[in-house]
Amino acid sequence: MTFLGQVWDLFRIQLTNWRWSWPQMVLTGVLAPLVTIAALGLFARASGHAATEYVLTGSVTMAILFETQNKIASNFAFMRGNGAFEYYAALPVRREALILATLAAFSLLSLPAVAVTLLLGSALLDIPLTFSPLTPLCLLLALLPSAGLGAYIGSRSGTIEQASSLSLATTLLMMAAGPVAVPPELLPDALIWIGNLNPAVYAADSLRHSLTTPDASQALADMVVLTIFAGAVWGLTSTRMHWRARQRRRVS
């Protein structure tokens, strides 16, 4: 079977596994971002239109983190715990095909929560949306680093509970480290500096420059950084995820 054929079959398997629970995924993926919009929106209105844009795109970024990073971390930890990795490794299936299929499946499953958060948040904060031609690519690149980080956490965790806890803690830290949902002028310098190393900052910034205040040059710059983050974390996941063990022949 070709590599694309492997990805397609594994993609359908992942979607089939979650066919009954995706409405609950949408609900949980929307609740936290909408609570953030309601809480921060009250204060952001007093700080001007730019602050409300940060709240909106930051909340969309939170929805992405909850729906990709957290869900993929739990899924990979589950597959590691129940022997699914060993099962797939026994088949003529490449590790990269499983990673890519999981990314595609959970990215697709995350779209309803992201869309609901964006549309309801825009209405609640009274922010008109101006879609840029770069918006789909910005959204894809915003998904990749968080999904890769979730895959790495899940593949290295011993249990689902450990993966969920680590992923949730990472999500909260990423939302707090830098100007994700809060404008930089309202943050201490230390958090702004740390934000330079936080992919969620660039994800929110790229969405802001493609959804609310279109700026093609800034969006492209953010996309380059997100591509580097995504390549690094997915490369780390691909090399560190347990797969086929190489047996050494004993020389008698």
C-alpha cells in the first residue's frame, strides 16, 4: 500500500473511533474559549478595539489547543497504553502515516469548535471579520504546532491521566505566556519576552492579521515561525515515538 493509502485508511479509522463523541468534543472545545471571551471581554472593551481583537483571536487559539493538543495527547496515550502502537507497528504501516492521519482527523474534528468560537465571539465582542485569502493557511499552521506537541506528550506519557494533565497544564501555560489573549501593553516585560518562544503567540497573531486586521506581510512572517515550530515538534515526535523495536542478532 502506498504511503497516501496508509494515511487515508488510518484517517478513516480515527474518524470512526470518534464518530459518537464529536458533539461532546465541540461542546468542551467551545465552553472554555467562550468563558474567556465573556470574562476578558468585559475588561477589553474599556481598553479599546485592539484589545477585544486579542481576546477574540486568543480565544480561538484556546479552542485550537483544547481540540487538537489535548485530544491528540489523550489519544496517543490511549493507543500507547492499550497496545495500538504495537498493533499498527506489526502491520505494513509507517509511523509517519499514523501521525499524519491523526493530525488530519483531529484537525477536521476541531473545525466546528473553532468556527463556533469565532462566530459567537465576533458577535459578542462586536468585531467584524474580514477574511484574508491567507486565512485557511493561517488556521492550518496554527493547528500544526499544538497538534504536534499533543502527539509528543501523549506518545511519551504512561497513562491517559498523565497525558491529559500535562497537556492541560501546557495549554494554560501557553495561553498565559505572552500576548495571546491579552495585548502586550498590559503584560509585564518578562511575559512578552517569554512569548517569543511560544507558538500560541504566533498562532493568535497570524489569525488576527488574517481575520480582523488583515496584514499579509505580518501574517506571512507569523506563518514562517509556525512552520519552524511545527517542523521541530513533529520531527521530535516522529523520532521519539515508540514504534518497531530493532532486534539485534546475537552472535554465538
